[in-house]
Amino acid sequence: MKHYPHHLDLKPAVLARGTVRLPGSKSISNRTLLLAALARGSTDIKSLLASDDTHVMLMALQKLGVRWQQHGESQDYAVDGAGGAFPVHSADLFMGNAGTAIRPLTAALAAMGGDYTIHGVARMHERPIGDLVDALNEVGARIDYTGNPGFPPLHIHRGHLHPERMQVRGNVSSQFLTALLMASPLIARDKPLTIEVIGELISKPYIEITLNLMQRFGVEVQRDGWASFTVPAAQQYQSPGVIHVEGDASSASYFLAAGAIAGGPVRVEGVGKSSIQGDVRFVEALEQMGATITMGDTWIEASSNGVLKAIDADFNHIPDAAMTIAVAALYADGTSMLRNIASWRVKETDRLAAMATELRKLGALVDEGTDYLRVTPPIVLDRATIDTYDDHRMAMCFSLASLNGAARDGTTVRINDPKCVAKTFPDYFDAFAGIVQKA
């Protein structure tokens, strides 16, 4: 894993141009690892993301008795499926700060039965999991909170889950529904299971990823729009043999935004028109801001004349990639409005508060609401030291503040704790340096 100093100084850049090969998608990687572990047969996973979040999932699966093997120094893995029941029935599992790992694994362990404790870093113990635990406990699971109610750490005991119907709230995190869907074949052994969504379901594209991958592993889900999902009885995950992990569409957003801010063209490889990730729709927001976007099946390219238009849009469907728009708004011709982003508050940090604080350091006028952010750019960006809150996306987003030679007096933008990018993109700053030309 790359070693970073305590801070990183980014010199002003006047042009962004080049090609970036994206690391694997975090959302697809951790879902694929769990499905491969639950399936019958061995699965070859190609181009798995190398990151902190996938590492904790791999280590947890190993503790649960799932055998996997990395092919040399590559990011290709072979996972021997456990056929719906992990060999180890009692384990203590550390999940770091990986929501894509802890939530689906909690549901799967509760459905299997056993004696498991599951915990993470301090911030993970501040990220809600109560809606998922409530949904499971209401139908016969036995999950206790060993810290603050509603949050990890958890103690999962052997329960008896044989429901025909479950309910889960959809307005805090789509990962709760993803967790129940992924565990559903373990629950619906004898009779169909219907999962009903209470209230608005946020981040819908992430559910599309879940359903797509479940289908790849042989499990069909019948749906009634976004209101309910029915899983027929007696289905079991089957290895597809080989599965390729797409490049990470959220990570693509930083490079595409760089192309839009500083001329371009910047091309990302690994995602494109054929992507199953909703975050590719980030390019629609860039187009609204005046960027030129071209796409192939497995690549996307962004360029512009360097003048961006302010944007007013609902970003409920792409909350992670929307953070990039908040920083791109520093280069817009007026005030931008990002709406319906309340889920930012329960991510790796309170991203609404963090984003407002750091944008103000650069001279922006920022109005932070419960679920919106209004950003008015300064005439010239101020020099700033950016705090990253142990949040990979804060670090990557604010690298964009070094573009266009825009910092006052041509001074650098300093990124504190740059190593936090290891969560999803350990080599991010090397990749970013590869496309920018210094002032």
C-alpha cells in the first residue's frame, strides 16, 4: 500500500489532460466478494479493487472459513463458495469503516445463525445500522447492540428467520435494503420473501447494482417498482465462473471534473455506456455545467472551454459523485445548488458539514441546509489547508481546488492526511498528478 506523508501540497495546475485507468468499483467489489462466498462453486474475480474496504471484507470472510486465493501480485482472486453456510459459526469480525461490508454481512450472518460479534473503527460506531437491525429482529433474528443503540458494534446470536414479509426504511441508506436483498435467498428457503420499502428509497442506482449482481449469481428478484421486492423460494447463489469488476464510477468523477474545469480532454477507462453503476450519470451534471462528454462502452471523456455554468439539481441518486460537483462549483459562473443530499450526513463523516467548512476556507460563500448545499464561488480561490476527516472522498474532491492555477498568488493547496484515500483508491494522487500540468 502506498505510503503518504501527513500532508500533501498540490501545486497550482493550468491544464488537465490524459488517460486514467480506474481501480475496481468498491460497490461491485464487496458485493461480489460476499456473493461469491455465499455461492456454490468457485468464482474467479477479475480486477477486484485493492483498498482498505475490500481488505476488511476479505479478512472477515477468511475468519468465517471461506477460502480465497489471490493470483500472484494481480488483483484477480479465486473464491471458493461456502454454499450458503459459512464453515465458522462463532467469530469476532472487524469491518473498519466499510459500510459496503458490515451491512450485507450483518444480514447474512443473522440469516445463517451463529454467534458473531461485528465492529469497526470509531466512525463506524457512529454510522447508523438500526433500520437494518430492526428489520431483522422483527422477523426472528437476535441482534444486540453492545454500544449505542442503533449503531455498531453488534452481537449476532442464533435466531429463527422464516418470514414471508419484511419491512425496511429506505430514507437513511440504500445499503440496508441491499443487505436484506443479498441475504434473502438464505431466508427464503421454504417460501417466497417479500421485502417492503417504507418511505422514500434513496440512492436507487445502488440497488440496481445489487439486483444485477444477484442475477449474475443466479438469483432472480421480482419487483414492484421501488416499493417491494419478492424473492422466490428455494433459490441458491451459483458461481458465474468468472466475473469482471468494473472500474469505479465514483472515482471517475474526479478526473472527469478535472477535464471539465481545466480544459481536457481527460479520459477514464473501465466505465462507460455499458456500466451497471448509477454514478456514471455524474456526466449528466457535468454536461449541464457546460462540459463536453463523449462515451464508449468502457470509457468516458470530458473536456470544456474552461468556463462552467452554475447548476441547480437533485443529487439523491448519486450522492457520492455529487461531492465532486460541490468542488467543481468553485469554478462556475454563479451560485450552484445541490439538493436532496441528506445521506451525506451519515457517510464516512458528516459530509455536508465537512464540505461547507472546507469550501469556505477556499473563499466560497456556502449555505449548508439539512439536505442541501448552496455554493457561491469566490472571484479567486484563497490558499487553504484542507482537512479530510478521515474521508477518502473529501481528499479526492479537494484535489480539484489546485486546478486552473486558481489559488491566490499561485500558492499550493495543502491536503491533510492524504493517506485516507486508501479506503478506495490508494494511488489516487499519483493518478491525479499524471493528468495535470503545473502552472
